[in-house]
Amino acid sequence: MKMDRNIEDFDSLGNDHIGTSENTPMRHDAFKLSKEEKIDIIKDDVRHIMETLGLDLTDDSLKGTPNRVAKMFVKEIFGGLDPAKKPSASTFENKYKYGEMLVEKNITVYSTCEHHLLPIVGKAHIAYISNGTVVGLSKMNRIVDYFAKRPQVQERLTIQIVKELQEVLKTKDVACVIDAKHLCVNSRGIRDIESSTVTSEFGGKFKDATTRREFLDYIKLDTKF
């Protein structure tokens, strides 16, 4: 009965979409197996799931699915678990002395809810104020993509993006807002297809109400071309 109660508690936590750590929960032996070894194991697990559901894996349309899913998990949608894929974000001296806020908005977010392994799709908006160094614009997109490509909760993703850029830029003056749809809400459970989730993390000068307001106003600008 104790185990049953624990399982119910864990189910409740997941259904409420609550995270427990700002760091992605990883085992100490997470990289003991090679990518190909992981694919072989996951392929068998996916096959077992499909057969348990009653699907006929001799059908031409289904026979390749276990291998495709396994490769997708390891090399694509969960590729951000691999620290070797962390983008190198080289910084440069701010020689032109740009001292205002820099905003990179509408960065596409494709992630996966860690509670139901369903997609999270949305946009990230990032800003920073240089303290002497700048980072290439595309590196900001790559940082978002790296931390998104793992089982996630949106709050953690937002924090991880800000912390990484703070470390790269050697400044606390970094902010991030993410607005995303969670298919675990939109396609199952309550099945509310209109709702989205907004999270934010403000560091340094962005904790000031005026600076924060400026950032949020930039996000609302219509920049479609």
C-alpha cells in the first residue's frame, strides 16, 4: 500500500506539471553507454510497447518505427542531454560600446514535457545588457535549442537559459520569457487547445521594474517582414 500511495503522489505531481529541480535530473552513469547501444536498447523497448498495444510490427508501415523512434530520442529530441552537444558560445569585446539592451525574440522552442513525453512548442525571448562583452546572435538560439532538447519543465528551461547566458557573458543582466503550448495539456487531460504557459526569469538590472518593462515592450513590437 505504501508503494501504491507513492505512485499516486508521483502521478499527481506529474499531472500538475510540477518540477522538482532547476537541474535536469541525471543519473551518475548517464553516459556509460554509447549512442548506438542506447538506440539498440530503446528500439527493443519501443517494439515491446507497440506489441503490447496490439500493433502488428510485420506491417511495412510499422516495422521501422522502433528504430526510428530510438534514433529520434537519442540523436534529436533528447540530444540536449549530451554535454558534448553544448554549444560553444564565444564572446567578443563590445568595441562599439553598445550599452543598451539587446533583445533576441521569437526564438523557436521545441521541447518535450518530462511528465508525459509530449511536445512543448513555443517562443523564447531573451535579453541582456553588455558589461563589456557580447555574444553572437545565433549562439543565443543554439543555447535555447540545447536546453530544450531534453525532457523538460518550462520553468527549469527558462532558468537554465538565463544561467547559461549569465555564465557566458559574465553578467547577471540577462532575462528570458517563454510562451509555449504543452500538448500534455492541449491534447490530453483537460484538452484545452487554446491555453499556453508563460514563464520568466529576470536577473540583475532586469529585476528593476523600468528595465523589465522596456524588455516586455520590445517583445510586443510587431517585427514581421
